[in-house]
Amino acid sequence: MGIKFSNNFVTTISGAINNSVTTIPIASATGFPALGASDFAFCTLQKESPFTLEIVKVTARSGTNLTVVRAQDGTSASAFSSGDAFELRITAGG
């Protein structure tokens, strides 16, 4: 299959994460595309202070937990706090 998109998917993460976790809890998965065995989606984590962006490759979803590959498209894996933004955006990898 391949890359999946969704119109205007925006949520927040529901728990703090460090720079090495590969499961990200999100507040809501409503509107996130279904992922088959070989499907994936590129999403962006964003925090405001200090301003930080990280692109992740989402490879699976179980409820509101997303399995990800960190630090995609030249970004670095970072720590994020509960309430930081998580959005499905168009990226260079897409």
C-alpha cells in the first residue's frame, strides 16, 4: 500500500515522551487514517517553548497509541510534554 493522508488531522499527545520512545499516546485518533500492514503516515510533533518540530513516521495504531519511527526528514528526536501538538501534515517525505 503506502503513505496515507487525512484532511486536517490535529490532536495533542496525552503523555510526556522522551527522545527514544517509539509509542506515542495521543488524545484522540478520530480522523486518523486506517493503516494496513505496509501503510504509514508522516506526522509532526510541535512544542512552543522552546520551539521544536519533529517529524515521525507512524507505522501502526492501536486505539490512541501510535507506533512511530522517530526523527524523520532531517529532524531530531526530542522530548515532548503532554498537550504538545501532534498533526498529520504534508512533509518532504510525503
